[in-house]
Amino acid sequence: MDVVLQSLAVVLQPSHLLMLICGVVMGLSIGILPGLGGIVGMTILLPVIYGMDPHSAFGLLIGMVAVIPTSDTFPSVMMGIPGSSASQATIMDGYPLAKKGEAARALGAAFTASLIGGLFGALVLTLIIPIARPIVLAFGSPELFMLALLGMSMVGVLSGNKPIKGILAAGIGVMIGALGDAPAVPEYRYTFGIDYLMDGVPLVVVGLGLFAFPEIVDLLIKGHSIAETATLGKGWLDGVKDALKHKFIVLRCSVIGVIVGFLPGLGGSVVDWIAYGHIIQTTRDREKFGKGDIRGVIAPESANNAKEGGGLIPTFLFGIPGSGSMAVFLGGLLILGIQPGPGMVTENIDLIYTAIWSLALANVFGAILSIALSKPITRLTVIPFSYLAPFMVLIITFACYQATRSWGDLIALLLMGILGWVMKQYGWPRPAALIGYVLSDNLETYLFISVQRYGFEWLTRTGVIVLAAIIIGSLAMGVFYQARKSSKARASGERNGK
């Protein structure tokens, strides 16, 4: 309890609150730009936190990661364009509501559901730390290696309609992460005689190249403003009432968000669709879904924000990112000299509770600012994107150059950007590649330690066997589900052909 109160005192310090609000404002700015999302926003912050006090840096990082799932609702509702991968399902009913002149109602319900979901996620994270502590401390390098492998397998199988592409994309990320100095042995790999590659490709470059570059290019190709109109309509209070009226939907979907966030490698790319599918399956009057049903906005938004609290659990306790944005957050911890994993619950427990308090406050600030700034933000969306693109390119280029302050950063950004654009065009899941990149060091390091310490006996440990069974089961279920889905599609096509 003393640690909890001490962390609250740290969070309430003016310097920390200032950093937290700065992170929230930056998150709002990133979230309203379609397609960018938490991965790009967090990546831009990485050069800023070098040399910062960990508590202040946490304010910036948590402020941004907490509010982007709230602010990305703007483009989803107003434009029919997902603000990030985690707000795709919101379009299904949010955009039809906006076309009916009820955008304010949709946004009011979304922000209220997001606030409740975010606070629920912070509460679950608070309760799980004391319970998980003895379990986490029992994990050795073999179990941590298997957890990293579990994250790789799940992100591969659950990345869209083609699991093989997901697994291969994660493998591409591991290959990029293997460039430069090896984490376990004193040697350099795949440098091709280029000095820049001796330290590997920085996380900032990989994240911005894979995600920001392709979205900017696509919006420039379209050549028009992000949205056509800037009309909000009325109904803010009605939206708040809707969210409170459907409180059990908010609660159920918040639980779904925490569970999905906790599972390594899933995160935002699937949580909104799982919540949306759940609410349709458990509702009798489902005719209005897809035509402007407010429940179709409340469900994915509450799950979307709750997942951040769940995603911090494996990130802090096991060093396994629960999503793409958590992968970048994990890189931020390493920049600050903090090693996530079992040691966090003994050496840096105060930072965990600082993050929890920051997450709760950031959700409150984010909801208030989203409502207060809704009108000017909506007007911003009608500006032609060709006017916004130079500003975005400047920010991205500056952030990348700060990684090592070498021209190699800009060349690597271009190459990563081309790779990201090609992956997007051909439907390859980019979050899988990013998580593979982040997990590459963990995979190699924990495998090396396990073999050196236990030989091949580490394969017979109970925890390793249980995790191996989970990995095999998840892979088998993913392949079976995809095969069944493909057979149904073929059967449906044959019937239509006849």
C-alpha cells in the first residue's frame, strides 16, 4: 500500500502531470490522423525520452498510449476511415450515425465508453500485480523464451485471413532484428560491411517506416481532404446516456479488451472486431447493426481502451508486448534503462504503479479534451491532406534522424517505408513484423541462456511443456479455422455459380 500511495504522490507532482498532459495532447494530434495510431505516435516519442527521468518519461508515454484509442474515433466516425487498426469496427455504426447527423451522439457514447474501459483496464492491472508476482518470479529463461515464442505464434495465426502471411511477416521482423551485434555472443551479423548496421536498425526507424510512411503515401495518392464535411450535429448528452444505459455492454467488452490485451501479440488489430462480433452474437434485435446502432460504437470503443491495461501486464511482467504499440513502449523502457520481466515486480514495482495511476488519469484527461476540442478537430479534417503531409513528413524525418543522428537513419527509413508500403498493398500484417522485430532479442537471449544453463533438459520443464502445448494448440486451431472458413467460401461460391 505504501508503494501505491508513493506512486500516486509522484503522479500528482506538477512536472509529471505536465508530461502526462503533453502526452495526451500529442496522442490526440496523432489519433485524428487516419492510419497512424499508437505505433507511430509512440515511435515519435522515443527520441524525446532519451536522458529523461523514468517517471516523467512514463507520463509522456502513458499519456499517448492511453488517449490514442480515444482520439482515433474521430476519423472513424467523421470520415469512415479507421484512425488506427483498433478503430476499424467503430466505422460500422459510427459512420452511418454521422451521415444521419448524429456524429455528436456517436462521439459522446464512444468517449464515455472509452473512459470507462480505460479505467477498468487500469483497475485490472492494479489488482493483477500482487496476484501475478509469485507466478512471475517462478519464471526462468526457458519459460520466458516460450512466452516470446507464444507471442510470435499468436500474432502470426491471428493476423487477418491468411495466417501464413502473419507468421512470415513476424519472421521478417525477426530477420530485421537480427541485423548488427548479436545479443548473446560477441559477433556482428548481416552488416554487409556497412558501419551503420553494426548497431542494427533502430526501433524508431522500423516503426515509422512500416506504419507512417505507407499511410502518408496512400493519402497523398487519393489527393483529397481527409473528410468531406465538418458537421457534428447535436446529441453529446444523448451519447453519454447511451453508454451509461448499456453499462453491461461496456463492462463485458471491457473484460474482453483486457483479456485480448493480455494475450501476447493480439492487441488492437483484433480486439475491436472481437467485441463487435460478441455484441452482435449476444443481441436479439441485430437488424440495425451496420446501419447506425449506437451499441456498435460502444462495444469496440470500451474494449479498445481496456486493452491498454491488459497489454501492460505481459509487457511489464514478461517483457512480451501485447500489441504493436506495446512493442514500441517496451523499446521505450529499454531506452530508459528499465529491463521488463520478472525483475520489474521486485526492482521497479514503483514504476508499475506510476504507470497505472498515469493510465487512469490519462483516460480522464483524454475524454475531457476530446469533447472540448471536438469542433476544431473536426474542422481540421476538411483541410486537403496535401497541406498536412509536409508537416507530417517533417516530424517523421526529424524523429528518425534523432535515432542515431546519422544519414543512415533516413536511408533506412526510406527502405523500411518501401517495405511497409509493399506489405500493406499485398495484405501482409505489419504489426506482426514489428512485434517479431521487438521479440528477436528476447528469443535469442533466452534461448542462449536456457541452453547454456540447462542443456537440453530445459525442454522437460513443466512450464515449457504447458506453453508448448498452448502454442501447438493455438497454431492448430488457427489452421483449422482458416481451412473451415475457406471450405465454406468455396461451397458458397459453387452454390452461387450454379
